[in-house]
Amino acid sequence: MFFSVDIETSNTVVTPGGMLSIGVVAINDELEMVDNFYVKLAYDVKASDKETMEWWETQDLEAQAEAFDWGRSRVFPGSAAVMLQNWVNELKQNQEAYFVANPASFDFPWIANLFQTWELVNPFHYRTLCLRSMRFGITGGKFGSSRGEDEGFPDLKPVVPVLAHHALHDAIAQGQDFINLMGRNLYYGR
């Protein structure tokens, strides 16, 4: 099972209390999206950094409200970790779970830290796939960016989320992007 994961944070460095939300889309080995998971976490305003908060101020107001509004349901990080672990384990059953993100180097450390902090087994273990690296490899190093740019490869144009910087919308777009990239892979048996 593949799990397209996106998180939103108030900091660029893994910081307790800095994760705002987690969005995940499960993709089976037939490359079909089969389920999704979304949770907003209780966060610590003190975990925010100035540069990230200035960046958030330039984003869509709806995305900002979703990320920071305390009037909406928020879950304690330990509870969110248990919910995510249970959801992934239920879906993957006896299969391995692969963490997919763009870039994985940002999202995975936050999720790994979440499981470690609450002394839970990370259902992804070390299995990560980076969409940015995949695209970079497929194009021979000519294109590794995201968010709709194509750099002369229109068939590899990344999927644009309905609402950028909303963890679930980003995870869905990444999931479709992953499906599109895997569909091009001759070694995958397609």
C-alpha cells in the first residue's frame, strides 16, 4: 500500500507542537485511491518560527483558516498518532506501507517524530518515496519541482490541489501525481 502524506506546520524544523495538520490518501497496488485520513492537531503557538508565519500570511485565507483556526476541531498529537497508526495498519493489513510525499525529506521526519514521541511503531518504517526525486529521475535531472510547472514535460505536469497548503487537498493531488508517475514506469509492469 502506498500512502500519499502531506503535513502543514508552523515551523520548518521538526518541533513538538509545530505540526498543524496531517492529510493522507491510501493508494492500492492497482494504483487506485481507496481511502483518506485528515486530522488537525492541537498546536503550540510558541513552536512557530517567524519566517514560516510570514510565509503563511502570503497564502490563501481559506488555507490559513484551516491551518490555524482554534474554533475547529483539533486533536491532541498523541491521539492523532494513534489514529494514524491504526488507520494505516488497518488498510495495509499484511502488506508493507510506503510513505509518499513531495518532498519526503520534509514530511517524513515530522511523522517519524510524531510516532517516536508517543512511543508508537512507525507503520512506514523507513519506506519512503519522494515524488520530487522521482520526477527528477524520470526527466534526467531537468525537472524536479512541483505545483503545476512542467519544464518542457507537459505529460509530467504535477497535479494542482483544489486548495494549496491544505494537508488533505495536497495529499490527494500528490496521490494523483504519484499514480501518473507510476503509470509511466515500464518496470512497474504497466
